[in-house]
Amino acid sequence: MRRLTVALTLLATLASGSYAGSQAVSAERGAHAGGRGTNILVVGIDSRAGLSAAEKRRLHVGGKGCNCTDVMMLVHLSQDARRASIVSIPRDSYVQYADPAAPPAAPGPARLGKINGAFALGAGPLSVRTVEKATGLRIDHYLETGFTGFEQAVNDLGGAPVCTDKALQDEGSGLDIAAGVHRLDGNGALRYARARHITNRPGDLGRVRRQQRLVNELLARLTAEGALAHPVAALRTARTLLRSVRTDGRTGLTDLVRIGLALGRLRPADTEFATVPIRLFDHRVPGVGSTLVWDEARSAALWDALGADRPITGDPRIQPVPETPAGTNPAGIAVRVDDAAVAKALRSSGFPVTDTSPSAPAVRPQGPPVISHAPGREADAATLAAALPGARLRAVADHDKSFDVAVGTRPVVVKTVTYDRNTVDGAPVTAGALRCPGPAGSPVP
């Protein structure tokens, strides 16, 4: 995947939103202090400072900013420059901040909070040190931008492709696009990436995945256009980005060109996207609010893999593979079952079940169980069917919101399904898994 540096610096501005998610994470694993490869921290700042009322209306960013990092991505380029791993770090991750006082000052008492709050305490330098503390990884380069910087960069690069199989609307961000493939300008891309209320799942993991898709598609388009195909093109692109992106003292034009050229040689299979695995999605902390708590074992495995310069896709320590995965949460799928034993087994998998066996027919119909449901509930129907292998699905007009399971003559085996929001919205995948249908870089409206 060729244009990673380009798209990630753009993504740094995607802002405004929160995650819901009994302990703060603090890694400080010294084994990664030296590290292998190159680690780049990309952040977007949620700040309205300097924006006029007209600009706020145009960008649809009303409300009060937090002067915090709203988007945070850690990019790892392998030592041999043959692989890139991009990990989204949710803004509400509950972590221990690094000491605001730079060495050699004596460290103060440990302070815990959302990872995005480190910026308000010590700007970019403290954000970097806090990520290093939480992950145990060394950060080599830092990129930062804001709302208008994102808009300008997307416009300068000719727009961002996105695709969706259904219309998307979000009042909070101002997003309103029809189903299909689109090339969004900077304003539209900002609205798309900031949208938080366009799925039934609470929290922002879906938003983060959309941001990754946006990056992926933009990279594909720029790859086809040769934006980093050679040093002159890479230099031109880097100069364009530096008009709207800030860097730290260790990151200059030469660094961006060098990194961009290395990334320009990557194929989609060599680029990975993931979100830090979460254990608690709504951990309430007095004075802090709703936070996300990382899955200690899985996040540790993620940072260990990056520190050892290994791929993150296909690692079962980071993303366990359940025997029977569920695409939606069984807890939200109400089921009526006309067999007491099947009802009990489904209940143990987390489905809210009503046992209707007293009204079951005296003579069972021939064949496997039949699952009846309202049209539009296909995803939940697939989850229920995963628990009842061989069951037949039947969409029924005017059916209520519950699912009906009619058991037939065939013996029923009930499987325990596993729902993992990390799998649904943030599992490690290669770039090809996030690609829109059609050839990379193909024309979009």
C-alpha cells in the first residue's frame, strides 16, 4: 500500500467523539525501548481555537473543543521496510500518564486518565511519552494537525474516496451520503470520519474502522496516481502536507520523503490495520467519566509483536479465533423458542429467550429448525443461525422485533457463539480486507 504517510497525516485531524469502555493500562515494557523499525505517532487535535463562527458552521464542528487528541494512530514501519502496521488508539483509553516534568526532574505521583487528556497537560511531547509509557514502544516521529488542516490537505490531494452499501446520515457530524462510491472533498471527508451515530453498536470502534477505510481508499487512489512513485513526487507530496501538518523536532521533510518512499513499495497485503483490543467498553471513573480499558493480555501481545517487528495479523494472542464467532451481540437478539431444551441452551449463549414450548405443535414439522424474523434483521438472524447450525431462515413481513425458532423433527445441536466487538470493528486485517469493490484507484463519482 503506497501512500500511507500521506493518508495518515491527513487522518490526524479526524476529530470529535468519545469512546465508552478496572484498571488503567501502564506498560512501560523496557524490552521495547530500543525497538526495531520506525514508529510514527499521528494525532488529530480537537480544538476550535482560532475558528470563526462561519468556519465552525461550514465544518459542522460546533460545541466546545477539549484541546485534546481526538484521533491517535501508531504507525510501525518494519526494519526491512517491507511491512507497515497501523494501530488506532481510542481516545478514551484509560492509561497512566507519563510524568509531565521532563527528566531529570523528580517524577510526581502517578496520574490516570483518558489518553487524549495527555495533550492538554503537556501538548505533543507528553502525548508521545504517554503512548511510550502505555505501549512500551519508542516513538521516532510525531505528526499533528487540526480540523482546517485536514480539510485543506484532502482538498490539495484531490479528495478522498469512500464507499458504503447503505445511505449514511449523522446529525452530529453533518454526514449525509447515499449508498455507493463517492469522492469526498475535505469537508465531506471530515464529516464521514467524525460520524459517531450511524450504527446500532454503541461507542466509537465503528468510527475508527471507517477512518481506517478512508485511509485505505485514499492510499489506493494515490498509489494509482503515482504520488510517491519516485523521490520528486514524494517530495512534492510531502511539501503539500507540511502546509497543514505540524511535526516534532525530529521529523522534517527528508524524513517524510524517506518514509513515504519506503511505504510506496508496499502491497496491500503488506499493510495492516488494527485497533487496540478493549476489555471494558464503559468503565466509569469518578472525575474522568466513561473510559475504555484495554484487554491487558491482548494489547500486551500487540505491543510485543510490534516491538519485535512481527506482523500483527494472524496472531491468535492478539485476536483469538473463536470456534463459533457471532457478528452481532446475542444480548440484543430476543428469541422465542418452542422447545425447552433448545431455549435453555440458547440462553446460556447470552440470547434473551422466552420458552414457548407449552404452545408448541403436537406434531413437529419435518426438517431442521426454522428461524422467522422481520426483514432488515439479517445480521442478527445470521448470529442466531450460527448457534443453530443447519437452521433455515425466513424473513416475514410485519414480523415483530423478536425472533421465532420453530423446532422440527431433525435433532438440534446448539453451539455456543462468541461475540467480540474487537473482532467486529477492530481486528487486525490487511489493507485488502478494507478495500472498496473494484480495482484500486478506479474512478469514483
